[in-house]
Amino acid sequence: MHATTLALVGATGGAGTTRTAIELATLGARDGRDVAVVDAAFTTQGLSEYVSGRIGTDLTTLLTDETGASLSAATYPIAPGADGGGDSADGLDLPGRAEVVPARAPFERVARAKTAEAARKLERRIDEAATTYDAVLVDAAPVGSNEAVAGVTAADRTAAVTSATTHGRDALQRLRGRVADVGASVDRTVAIAREADGEAAERDAEVCLPQTAPEVGAAPTAATGNGAYTRAVAAAFEDCFDATVDVEFAEPGLVDRLRS
């Protein structure tokens, strides 16, 4: 088995890339797939926030000090959000697995993990994940570091995550140039829309995700949600992975319909 690997790259910092990766992974697991998110944003280390409890071995350790260890040594289940969805020690209660391979390291080890040699090892770790999971997401910062370059060059395809604003659209064009410079291409665009930007986002991106609560504790919405956001995540998964999602969504109640 060899999974489809997708690099999710933020066109700007704070675009919502990590949150989008978490939501896509849990939606895939809700559909019965085993999905992993691999960290390629060592500076921000945002994936670690979606793990409950202590992180021992992390991804940077595998790239520097324990290069012979299995990827599973640095793999952790995605923790349920504040609304529940599973036991926090075991991860979400879903048909498939939703797991992350996070970076959680001090500056000294992060610096060593950012070298070109470590980036080549990261590429091999992404390939390793693709032999174990049905789908692999790589959470990457705007392409300006060795680990981000490794993420977009090792992945089968790249999706840009951008805000549905003029600034976001300008940043997307710069990102396309950076990705092309390293021999890859932006194959999909996922826009994160504010309510006022919905129509513009739909014109500029293959997939548009509406706003959702930004707090880490509110994620993952797609694990159990039935509203517009979760349905949009399902559409994004189908588009990014060329897959069919067979998840039955409950019809929204009157209150939900009025809110939307």
C-alpha cells in the first residue's frame, strides 16, 4: 500500500494550515481511513497542541538523534476537543485512525533538524508514513525552510491554504513562485473565508472552508460535526485526495438552519 501524500502549505503565517490538516485527517478517519499528519513546520510546532499529554520522542528526534527508530515512536493520536469524541488517552473514537507526527523540541534540536541533511531524512519519513497510512498530510509553513521544501517535494501534490482576502490572494501568488522554484507546483487552493469573503473565496479557490471557532480546544470539528464547516472539509478531502467520502451527515435542526 502506498498512500496519497498531500503537502498543505500556508500562503502566510496564521493562514489556518495546521487546523485544516487536523480537520482533514479526522474527516478521513471518520470515513474509515487511517490518516497521518506529519509536521514540517518546526518553528511553530503547532501540531503538538493537538496531542493530549506529554510528547516524548518527537519528529525532530527521529531526524537527529534516533534516526534508526520507527516512525511510530513519534506518532500520537489526535486528541478530542472540548466537546469530546473519544478518550483523551486513546484519541478520537472513529472508524479509522487520525494521528500526528509532531515536532516538539528545544531550539538546539530544532536547529539541527532544519539542516539540508535532516530534510532528506524527513523526505524518507514521509515516504515511510505513506506505507502505513491510507492518506498522509504534511503540515508545512510558507516555503522558506529546508523542512518545508522537503514537504512539498516529497508529497504527491501540494495544496495552498490562504485567507480569502486581498492579502491572502497576493501571498498565494508569491507562494506559487516559491514552490515552482523548488521544482514542485501548487495543485489545489483551500481558502479560509470570513463571512464577508465567501463569494470571493469561491472564485479564487477549488475549495472554500467557512469560519470556525479558532481555539485548539474546539478542534476537531470534523470528527463529529454535521454543519456547513464539516461538509466543506469533506468536500476539501475529496478534492485534495481525488477520493470519495462516504460519511452520512445528519440533517441540521431548526436552530442550526437559522444560524446558517
